[in-house]
Amino acid sequence: MSELFDLTGKVALITGSSRGIGRAIAVRMAEQGARVVISSRKMDACATVAQAINADHPGHAIAVRANVSSKQDLTQLVAEAHDAFGKIDVLVSNAASNIYFGPMAGISDEVFRKTLESNLLSAHWLVTMVAAGMIERRDGSIIIVSSVGGLRGSKNLGAYNITKAADIQLARNLAVELGPHNIRTNCIAPGLIKTDFSRALWEDPNNLASALSVIPLGRIGEADEIAGAALFLASAAGRYVNGETIVVDGGLTIAAAGI
């Protein structure tokens, strides 16, 4: 069974991996033998995570600062990953932003564009940068971290949800384009997870009570519970899964509130 999840010899680049879901994915992949590239906008935070991983798995992690909204930063990120490890076998496009809370009628064009660049266009850029090497080796796994927001409507998270729905379709389309090269592209759609990114949603008692009232498991998720899905998709265990979205939400999206 352990061989199904073994990532020995693989190199994984994970954006937004200095904390939360991205950090949990990086730590678990390193535990399974992968060498990992830790990246976020803050170099000191990335270095802290890389040092912790290297303490347990020497030489398995590097830290690279990158803002995913910058194509130049992403180009440099991929270049440094190749310089350090020679290839990229697994791409986890995890970094995202949600800089607007409110109805769509109130969002400015500038903020909407920034949200699209951070949550959608960055994933497209990264895939185009790493796909050539995967095609040459006829092997690769691309994982886009979407959200259950991409499957639902919202009064206040519309812009974010729109980009996350687009991520799901991006994965489907890439699955068709890259599948013939033995490259799998899939999404993970987390529900409410206890991270800094979603703090505003779970730290407020009213928001938390509202969420818990419709989650069948009766609790919000932990970042490490998303890492398991990423390991599955990156490893041999998920080698025939392509173009899918794995929902990890404690049953939120299948529950009918108020009935």
C-alpha cells in the first residue's frame, strides 16, 4: 500500500506553501520522498518551512519567493526549481487571493482583474511553464486547488467563486489537452478549512455556527486533510484520475440546509 503513495524521486512545486493548505501538502509530499519547492510572497516564511522540512528530510526542500500574479516571478520560480532539482513532476497551484467581500455590483474592474490573475491566470501561466518538461518525460501530475465556492453561488464571495469555477474548467480542459502525454490534471475543492486564509469565515462565531449547522460531519476541516487528497492525485494511487474535482468539505455541498 505504501508504494501507491511513494513520491521518491519526484519533484513537487507548490505555490502558497508557506502556510495553511500549501504547507501541509508540501510537508506530506516530502514525507513520501518528494523534493519540494516552497513558494509564497514572503521569503522568510518560505525559508522557515523549507528549513523545517530539511531538518527531517535533508536536501528535500528549497524556498523561492514568488508572487503568482507576476509572470516574471513565476518564470524565475520555475527556473530556480529546475536549477535545484532538474525537473518538476508535480505542480500544485494552490496560492490564491480573495480581496473583495460583497456583491458583484460593487467590485471594481481593477480588483476583479487582480482576483482573476491571482486565482486563474497564474495557474494557466504555471502549467504552460512546466508542461513541456512533463511532455518530454511523458509523466506529470498537475493539481489545482479550487474551492467548493466554485460549485456554489454566494452573495458576498462571487468574484472568488467565479475564479474557482474557472479553475475547475481549466483542469478539465488541460486534462483533455495533456492527457495523451500521460499528464493528469485535477482539482481539489476544499470546503471551510481552518487556515489563516479563511480566518474571517471561521473566527466569527456567527459565521462558524452557520457553517457547522449544514456540515454533516459537524466540524470544519484541517489543512492536513486536504494534503491527503493531494498525495493521492500526485502519486501512483491516482494514476488513472484525470480531469476530476475531488471535493473535501465534510459533506457541505451535498447537505440541504433547513430541510
